[in-house]
Amino acid sequence: MYGLIFENFSGYIKVKYGEDAWDNVRRLANIDTPTFSIHHVYPEQLLGKIAKKTFTTLGCNADEFFEGMGFYFVEFCSKYGYGDVLALLGRELRDFLNGLDNLHEYLKFSYPRLRAPSYYVDNETPTSAMLHYRSKRRGFTTYTIGQLKAVAETYYKMELAIEVKESEIKFDTVHVSFQMTFDNQTKQAMNSDLVREEARLPAVSSSVLFEIFPFIIVFGEDMVVQSIGRSLTQIIPNIVGCKMNEYFDVVRPLIEFKFDMILSRSNNIFELMTNEPIDKLLKSKGALGAEDDGEDGDDDNLMEEEVDKSLHVKGQMNFMADWNVVMFLCSPAIKNLEELSFAGLFICDLSMHDFSRDLLLASSQQSNDLKDALDSEMEKTKLMEESMGKLDEEMKRSDLLLSQMMPKSVSEKVKAGASPVDTCEIFEQVTIVFNDVPLFGDICANCDGMQIVLMLNTMFGIFDNLSDRNDVYKVETVKDCFVGVSGAPERCKNHAEKIMDMAMDMRDCVQFVPDPRPGVNDHIKIRLGSHSGQVVGGIVGNKCPRYCLFGDAMNTSSRMMSFGQEQAVHVSGAVKAALPPAYTVKERGKVTVKGKGEMVTFWVESKANRVPPAKDEVFPNLEGSAKAEAPAAEAGAE
């Protein structure tokens, strides 16, 4: 299936649901590139996969979606230069409908692997017509209805009512009959004018007719070939007397090759192909069933792509009532001089009254230029797809970086253009933990900058892993201070338990961080303080935006840390009240807290059945990181 349909699909989603909706569908369907190349062929099943993700994500009805997509197709095609072709295909809507098959024949020049549907019209009245639709693909009925309604409204300024009268599957082909109601009064006037004009024309002899159309084939109701044109006589004279449906197969339209079916499709271009390779028919002068000389060497090329060696002819089927025969006025469908030679034909065999000779010669002269242009276009398309892939990768990195700076729910609001105030939210109950290094000032006085950075990086790296382990959100780090919260930005009931687990893990894991001061052979010590209460969370500032928490709970937690002790978890009564009996909590007594007055505070010592995290669990790369930074620290010390 060509990328034109996929672009139509994605374009409709973007127009109706927005760019973000298509990005979500694309990611769910594992589509790497945000766009499709309209001339590239994609797997048939890919559209179904994308459609399923679309209906699940957007919650839309499949029939309504495909009809809307079909209606949008007409506007979409105009962007690629096909609008004029659609507008000029027929003078009236009935002419357009009768020429639908012909339209797909024109498109085969740009889309050679096109598997187009087939249409024909019958039972016309001044107010209606029956359109018969045939396709090898299933599920495109409502899509076709949308396209037809858009054509009627856009190019013929009329409303078209469509009803599915019949729908069935015969073998591998979908057969659908549409009853269309519209103003169709021009049909009778045109037919009556043609009858009056025909009465004044003289008869034409058959010899003139066969000279004008060198590839004409005349066959009767029994499908037996009665006469052929002069050019066909040169290459396959023995076709006369054979049955058309034994000698040829119908490529388009998608019908059974029978006399009555041909009469019902007189408005369509027919494409036939010989059932046997043309080189084989040339050797037998067109006789069927000739023995193969075995020189093809197919056994050596079983893995190669199959090559079509049949002769294709395209043209119009005309019923001559006076003779009770059908005249197939056709020409060979040949792309270049090489194919002309393979079919046993010469340029002089082609018709003089049309552009067959000119087109063949022009195509041969320009084929190299067209091939180069196509290769260049494909290369540009490939480069653009690579660029779009890189852009998509960078967008993922940007999203990841943003998610590390602020909560995902908040970052989505920021990307949508929300102001800082719009991101703010009140959280009734959260628990916060603060920590610091009491001797950080002395460490700074006795150590160089690289040693201090290594110590802080090791400590905060451990705390980051503990945050993930305990489902705690890291609010910020300032100098030697780490701030974490539970209950915001994602609300939860056991926020106090999560913070206490985090605090005890922090207390136990700083043993993995050595004190960098000269002559001190010990690990660093930290103080921990915690309080539960109400806060407001949101983004502050436009440049370097950060997610911050504000409220008395933040101040009280900081005071719990400041009035705590090394390697101890100091908490308020609010935290103690929120903890279950599994935690061992010891009352400290009354403490005069700056800005708060006297408070009864507590020490959280342990938890039942708790196992402290091991070194390799909280910081697997700790030793490697330390070794990597040690030379830099030693160099700074020197």
C-alpha cells in the first residue's frame, strides 16, 4: 500500500484531533518516522495496526472515522497536485463516476504497483444511479463513501446521498453496490443529442476501420475472435478463431471476462494480458498450447523476482449492434523500446493518429533523466526521514530531561503552554524530609573543590537511587542539603511511611561515602528532619524553571533537621501520628524550635523486619565513579 493513503490517514488525525494525537498513535504503533513517503510502498497490515491504535486511543467509531478520512482525501490530494485531475475528470457527476476506473489508469504512471479498486455505473435514472465497487482490499467501503460525497460537494456543488444496497465477498474480491441519489437529468439530454447526430453520419467501411486501428480485435457473443488489426496480424495471426477469454485475461476492470459483463462496462478502459508469454506466442504465431523449447532457464532463477512476459493491451470495448460484435479498440501497453522489441513490434506498427509513437520515443529519451530524478528524490526522502528520526530522538531526550527537572504531569502542562501559576496545586497532606552534613563547613575549609564535588556527587547519587527505591520525589539539592517529598506531586496515603523508609536508608547508606578531610578515616555524618502537613507545589520562574514546594510544612521540616543530631531521624508529632506500630519511635521531649516555640519531637530509630540496602543495590557504580574521580582530585591537591 502506497504511503499516500498513510499520509491521508495521519493528515486526517492531525486536522481533526491535533498533532499530539497523531504523535501518541504513532508511538503506540511503534512508527519511528512522523511522516510517510507517498511513493513508497508499505506493508498492507500496517494500516490496520495503526487504525486499531487510533480507535483505542481516540475512542472514535471506525466507520465514522474512515468516512471522514475519505471526505478529507479530496482536500488532501489537492496538496499534492491531484486536485486539477479530479476537477477535470468529468463534466457532470455521472461522467466522473463512469471515469473512476480511467482515473486509476492515469495514476499508474506515478504509482506502478497500484492495486486500485474498480467501478462501474448502471441503472441510471434522472435522480439516481447504481455504482458497483470491486476491490481486493476489505474495510474501505465507508472510506469510498466519504470520497464520493466530498467529490460531489467540492466539484459539482451538490449533495450526494449514498446507501449500501449489497455487500459480499466473492473469492478474494469485495463486491459492494451503492445506491446514489443525486440530480442526474443531463444523461437523457446527452443521449438524445448523440442519436440525432449519428443519423447524419455516413457508414464507414471495415477496411478503413482496421487500417485506422492496427490493434483492433473483433469478437462475437461467443467470445470467438473474428478479425484483428494489421499490426496484430504481423505478430500473432493465429489468434483468429480463438476465444478471447482463453487467449487473454482481464487485468482491469475487476470483472469476469464474459460478453454480458463487457457490455455493462463499456465506459471503462479495459486492460488485457495474454495468458501465455509473448515470446512463446511469437514462435507459434499466436497459436495456443505450443510446446516450450525449455530455453528459459527458469530453474536457475527461482529466487529472482518474477518478470511479466505477457503482452498487455489497453483500450475501449465498443459494441456494434448492427454486427452483434464487440470491437476492442486497443494499443499495446509498452513502456520503452526494449519492451517493443521483445513483443516483436516496430514503431511503424503503432497507430499514427494518436500519440503512441511520440510517447514511446519520448519515454525512451527521458527515462534516464526520470530515473536520475527519481533516485535523487528518493535520496532526499531518505535524508528527510533520517532527519525526522533524529529530530524525534532529540525530542525524546528533551522530554526525558524535562521529566528529570519536574514531574511528568507538570511537564505536560508546561509543554502545552501553561503559565507557572497554572501549574500550582495544593496538597493537603504530604511528608517532607530534609538532610544536611553538619561538618560541611569544616570539610570545605580542609578540602579542595574536586574532593568536595566527588563527595556530594557520591552522596546525592545514592540518594537519587534511594528516591526511586522508596517512591519519593526529589524536590531539590542545595549545597549539602537534600529535600524529598512523598504525597506530592502524586498523592498517596502512606506518605509518612515512605519518607521514614527513605530517611533510614539515607542514614544507613552514608557509610558508603568517605569523609574527604585529611587524616579522617571515617564516613560522613548527616542530620535528618521530617514533618507532615500542607504544601503548595508548582513551577517558579520562566528561565531554568524548577518545581518547588511552599508552605509551613517545609519550614518545620527544615527546623526538625536543624535541631536534630548526627545520624538520627528527627520528626515532629504529625509524622509520629501518621506512622504505624511497625516503626520504633522514641520521644525526645520538648524542644524550643526557632519560629515555632516549644514542640514535642521524636526520634525514629527503626522498623520491624527492615533490611538496610546493600552498597551495590543503591549505587552499583560507586567504586567505579570514585576511581574515575580520584586522579582528578589528587591532581587538584597537588
